[in-house]
Amino acid sequence: MAGRHTPASRYLRCEGLELHYMEWGAADAPPLIMWHGLARTGRDFDTLAEALADDYRIICPDTIGRGLSQWSSDPVAEYRLDFYAQLARALADGLSLATMRWVGTSMGGATGMHAAASTLRDRISHLVVNDIGPELPQPAIERILAYAGNPPAFDTVTELETWLRAAYKPYGWQSDAQWRTMAETSVRRLPDGRVTAHYDPAIVGQFTHHPADYDRWSGYDTLRMPLLLLRGADSDLLLPDVAHAMTQRGPRAQRIDFPDCGHAPALNVAPQIDAIRQFLATPELTAPARAH
């Protein structure tokens, strides 16, 4: 499979900011958006996107403040789920996507749920939420802030990779090549020549400036599209009781727990890829069934 699909690197102005995204697959294939986690980039989906590129037009954006997308000049107002959902609509409109499927990891899953309940209402036909729910436990937030809030700087990319392997160990198994790709797509160089993670440290202000930003049960309960909930069996961010509640409320998610990983499954191994492939191929609900 390797090398069969070559993605295109593209840019689009959304809500006044330049958004970078990787695009895979044929332009006339059904659209599929893949949205990454808090301090990550769209390149996290390289393996999954390559596996699904025969069947979909796949769009993997870097959220503003991450990767190659523009940093916000108003981080308090714009590093939050409301604005990310506005970005998602601007991206979909800019690419003329009437409807789409969505795969979101962590923050990208929260963005998908929020957009599906608001800015992209009735335009997301299938929603895959990877290891996040409509409420978050405080200890997990504090763990994320500990590594994301003050990213360390290193003299070499090799040292950065070592740090990433430790910080993202809960992702589960990744090959050495995948870890190397993660490092090389996660790096930016500082003025003093050292390297650090490729995001604006102000993104974590979301948790202090908008402490209730991830409390989203009211929106979740309005969703009606098929929803696949993926969970790392050892996850500290999506607790079992919250995951169970998601199967009983709103869209009544189909839930799969994956062993040997925590927050969040990397979506890079066959059982995870196959589960997503099968779910995305299920028939779309009719519009009356999705009505609210």
C-alpha cells in the first residue's frame, strides 16, 4: 500500500485565517474530514488516510495555531470549540462539501460533535469520535496541560522524538517510521536554533479561559447521525461511565474499546482502521430520520 497515494498539501482562507490541510483521494469521491487532537496536526492521519484514499476525498486540516496553519492574533476568542466549529463550516463551504463524513481524535472529535450540533447541522452523515466525550475528567486535563502547556525545547530532532515517544505513549503501538514521521511533522525551530513542538503554546488557554468548553451533553443529545465511539481501553480522558452514557443518549453511539492503548488510539493499526472503514461504509440515514 505504501506510496500508492500521494497527498496534496493545500491552503484555504477560513474565517480570516490561512488553514493548511492535506488532501487525499479523488476529487469526486465522497468527502471525509479527519480532525486531529489538541496539540497535534493533520499529519497524524497519514496512515489512516492512505488506507481509505481509494474510497474517499479526505481532508486533514491543521487547526489554527498548529502545524502549518496560521496562529491566532486573538487566542482567547479563537482557540475554543465554537471557533473551531466555525472553521469547520468555512472549510466545508470553501471546498463545496454539501455533506461529509467525519473522523475526529480527541479535540477533533469534540469539534466534530459540536459542529454536527451547530455549524454543520445535518451535513455530517457519519461521525467517528476517537476517545473523547461530552465531559472531561479534571485529572486528564491536568495531565494534558503538563505536557502541552509548556512544550520543551531541544537541540536536536532526535531528542524531540524521544520526548514525543514518552508524551504520546498512550497512543499505543507505532512503528519506528511512524514515530519518526510524527517527530518530523511536529517540529518547528526556535530563534535560538533549538526545536520544539509545532503549535502555539496559547492553545491550552482554552481550558482556563473557557473552563466549560468541553461540557457538551446538551449538543450531544441532539445528534441523530450514526456515531462510532472509539476508546483506548486505558484512557484517562474518556472514562467508562461517560462512554457508556454516550451509547444510551443522543445518537446512541456504537462503542469499541481497543486494548493496549490509552488516550488516544493512533488509528494506525488494522483493527482500528478496519472498524472505521466498515462504519464509514454503512448506509447514510435518510433526512427524516436525522431530523430533530
